[in-house]
Amino acid sequence: MSETFSIERVLSKVVWFLERFFGDKLLSIILFGSTVYMGFGRDIDLIVVVDEEIDLYSKFDTEYRLRSRLCLDYRLCGVDIHVMDIDLFKENLKPGTFLSGLALGYKILYDRIGIEKQILDFMEKLAKEKYIIHNKYGSWNIPFYAERILKRRH
């Protein structure tokens, strides 16, 4: 009997894999992108925050190895992982960076550092901006969505 597809089951496997891959260095895993704000997408977008300094080469190498292992070993292809150390994550909590897309929706899958507060502080900043993201799914008024997240979380 074949196993039916479940996004929760896929995410559970990915979290399990990342916990084993990074061990104690894993701080947070955040799901974002179309899977969250539209309920579907052609891939699964994750931000993985780690407790180690990571240079650009190591970041890209680690992301490639993670995607390859997930696809080849677990048949979980289409998982787009962005690995960041905590400093890089904080650096990108500014309007205009790709983390502005968190305003469209996110889900924290794993957290050891209370990352929700940092994201909500960022949403406070985004709610005061005049900023629109355009992607293949449409145009998104970021302050509007940031405000919605703040209302839901408070």
C-alpha cells in the first residue's frame, strides 16, 4: 500500500534530518514561501539558523549537500534550504531583504532561541514601511501582511 502525501509528514522528515545533520548547532527552522501563504507551491522553502559562523562558500556548500542528501537519500526533492548563522539572520531582518517575505506567512518548525520575538520585532518595522513584493503569484503589500501577522500573534 502506498503512503499518501502529507506536507506535515514531509516537514517532519526534514526537521528530523536537519536535527541529525546539525546536532547541537541547529537553532531554528522556519518554513516560509508559497507553501505557507498559498497552501501549496512547487517547492518547500526553509530558513535554517545555526550556531556557528558560516562564510559564503560554506553556506552554499552546506545548502547543496543538504538538498542533495534530502533528494537522493529520502526522495524529498524540491526542498530549498537557506542556511544562516545567527548574525546573518539578524542582518537580514531589514526591509528589502528576502526575509521581508516572512510577512506573507511563516511557520516555526523548530526553535531553541526564541526566534519568534525577533521576527515579530521585524514585522513591527515592516508594518511601518511602504514596500511591495512582486513575484509570480502576484503583488504583495508587505505592511498590510506584516500587520496581519502582528494582530494574529498578539
